[in-house]
Amino acid sequence: MLDAHQLTQDIKNWARQAGFDLVGIALPEKSRFSHEYNQWLREGKHGDMAYLARTADRRNDLSAAFPWVKSVVCVAMAYYQQMPEAPADAPTDLAPAESAAADDGMGKVARYAWGRDYHKVLLKALKTLEVRLRSALPATSADEFVSRAYVDTGPIDERDLAARAGLGWVGKNTLLIHPVHGSWFVLGELLTSLPLPADHPLPDRCGTCTRCIDVCPTGAIAPYKVDATRCISYQTLENRGDIPPELHGPMAQAGFLAGCDICQDVCPWNRRPLVTSQPEFAPAAPAPAIGLKHILNFSETQWDQLTRGKAHRRAKWAMWRRTAAILADARTGS
């Protein structure tokens, strides 16, 4: 017979050995945010992300999508790193330096996309954990064992699961926040058919702080809710059409070509972030900034070279050029 408590401790040790910084266990219960989520959808705050509405019932109730799931191993991997120094021979249109990122002629890239696509990094580590777990089970249990790994995919409310697993709480900017290490994490899950004991959730510690709400250039954040149609990350990575003109000025002020880090940069819980230990997250061009003129003139082949293996490849060639034009035009007043 399996000792569920001992196996849970083993799983957590194996997860850390696989490269995860945080790990906890959650049960496949109905999401605590289902009412708010459905209201958010009804208000159209998800923009053109129609898949969120199509999968709402399954996202709100994991057991409806995966009736065999008895526990979820929730993991998080830190991706934060300091702004790198530019080498002496760095080209001026691909300059990974803080001064370049702040320059009017540059557009910034969100930290999560500086290195290798986190989906690939986390999924590889989850597969390592999955193989290790299966190999530790008795033959009869291994034959009956069912599992599935997810990284930012599938009908899963990742942040609610991670919060219920004790990895942090869901903050006012809707990101998972750890009380020691902050919010610079990417999340993954291993759904399992094993009846493992769940961890305890942490209390919400945002308190009366509204820094993330106050500083958002486009006014996208309300307490515990983000209007995707005003979010810079959504506009740069998801919106394949025209960006509303009223957002052009605030976006130019923010200066992001792909994604946005502002609400995390100002969060008090990120004063001492956990620096990533993953070499695959090391910055590679175009990180952390790239020249707007370069983007306005680059070809689809250049786009392919710059974004290959990166999470911001979700933004297609035309989207990069569109956003670069908005930043350049707004800054010059044209």
C-alpha cells in the first residue's frame, strides 16, 4: 500500500531536483473564482481570447474536464534576473542594457521572454518529475497511474490551483504572489490519479496596497481583476488587430514591445525577488530591449530568427511592426 504522505514528500523533493523553486499539492476542487471569472467573461474583459469562454465550465471545475484527477502537483519556477550589461561590441539596435531599454528609440521585452520559451523549460522538467514518480510506484499502482502535465495550456485555472497548493496568494494584479519570493514565477501542473494530501493555502497579504492599480498606464487593473482589452500584455501578444488609439500614448509611456512588467516592478513583495537558477532563462536578443527602427524595417525572416524558441513568438511579425509603429509615432507626436 502506498504511503501517501511519504510519497508527497518524495514528489516535492523530486520537483526541486527537477529545477522547480516552489511545489505544493492541491485537490481538484471547483475554482474559488468561478463567479468572478464568469462575470469577467460576460463583461467581455477577455477580448478576443474566445477559447477562455469556450472552456469556462472546465476551467471552473477541473473534475469536469478530468474526472480521473485526484490531486494536482503545482509547481513554480523563478524567471527573474537583473538587467544585463551590454557587451562592448553589442549592435545598437539590439542592446541589452538598462540605458538602452529606457531610450526613446528602444522597445522593451517583458522578463519572462528574455530567454528560452518557459513552456518548453517547464514541460521538460514536469516530464522528468512524471517519469521519476511513475518509476517509484509499485508495479500494480504504476499500471493504474494516470497523469498529464500542463504549462499555461489546457482548461486549468493555474493561479487558483497554485494558491490552494500554498505557493502564494492571488494578488490584486491577478498574479500569484509568494510572501518571500514575490511574483516573478511561471507555473506548471502535473495532474495525477493519486490521492495525495493537499497543502494549505496562504492568506492574502495585499492589504490596502494599490500600487499595481495606480501605476498601470492603461488603467487595466482593478482589485483582483484585469481588463485584458486594456492590458499592454494582451495588446502586444494577443490582439492581432488594431490597437485602440486611446491606448497608444500610455503604451508609448510604458515602452513595451512584447508583454509588460510594470505591475510586478512596483509590487512591494518583489523587493527581494528570487533570482532564477535556470541557465535557459538567460537573456538572448531581443532582450531586454530592441530598436524600434530595427523592428519597423525587419523582415519576416528576421522576425523568425529573433523569436524562435521564445515565448513572445506568440506575437507575429505584423504585430511586432504594428506595436513598434505605435511606440515610435506616439513618442514623436506624429
